[in-house]
Amino acid sequence: MAKLYFRYGAMGCGKTMQLLQVAFNYEERGHRVCVIKPQTDIKNGTKLLTRIGPERETDFCFDRETNLYEEIRKNYAKVDCVLVDEAQFLTPTQADQLMLITVKLHIPVIAYGLRLNFRLNDGGFEGATRLLQIAHNIEELKTICECGHKATINARFVDDKLATSGPDVLIDGTDSKVEYRALCPVCYEKHLEGVR
């Protein structure tokens, strides 16, 4: 039975790198994959790019209106696996469509994304929330904080100061210096004290 997998972790834990490794493994064995990402991730255009170098062109990028089940059914039904990067930007309906791909088309789907947004207090990303509710298999990918402990929080810094409000997506196109850091709860609280 094909399954829907959700692999999540804080920024910098290697989600995209692992996706590329899975794609390589499938293709090395003669299998076909379909690699997709949301258009919300504008940073690298239609490419998946890792922090340590490897990159890959996606098969397609989708917007919030794209019916992922229909797109795969019509154009990619012969693939052996669907790989989704930046899955936190899915709509809940699109997360359900990924489940339909596994159930009706019998194609495994592996989605990679963040579990929480940087605000930590408003339910997080709707795509990640829905995947946590419905995925057959959920796996945390781990990374470390600047102090060396396990990082679980995606902190946004604007001009080197912790930001606790703002839009979910803030990547480029601003005059401010925007940076994201994976932090443990202890370090996050220390940075938060400077904001209060």
C-alpha cells in the first residue's frame, strides 16, 4: 500500500538535501519521481537548492489553486514516488489531495516541510498541521541550535533582532536583513527577553 509520509524539522535540518537523496536513490534504481514545490518558495525559482550545494529542477511548481491530485493523475501517473518540498505551504485541501494520490493512484508521497512558523502561537502552517493529522508516517528530522542542543524553533531575525510578528513568508524583497535560525527553546527565550 502506498503511503503519505511527512518529514518535518526546523530550518537547516537537511529536509531538501534528504529529498534530493531520496530522488537520487529512486532514479539510480531505474524508478521515476516527480519533484514539486509551491510557488510560495520564490527564493530559487523553480529549483530546489540546498545550503551545501546540490540542486535540482522541479517537475512543476504549484500555487494554492492547483489540484495536486489531478495534476499528478493527468501528467505524472506513471511515476514511482511524488516528492514535495516546502510542504508547510500546502493548503489543507492540497494535503488531502496528496493522500488521494496514495489511495487512488497507489503512488507513495513524501512531503518535507516545517512544522511551525516563527510566531509559535497561532497554530503554525496550515499545510503542516493537516499533514500531521493525516499522514501515515510522521518523522522528525533533527538539527542543532547555536548552543549545541536540539533545535525545534524556527526563529526569524530582522536586522539581527528576533521578530515575533509579521507575515508567514518573508524571504526577499525587503530593505531589512532577514535571517532564519533554528533555536532550542532555552536560546529562543533568551532572545525573546531582548524583545520584551
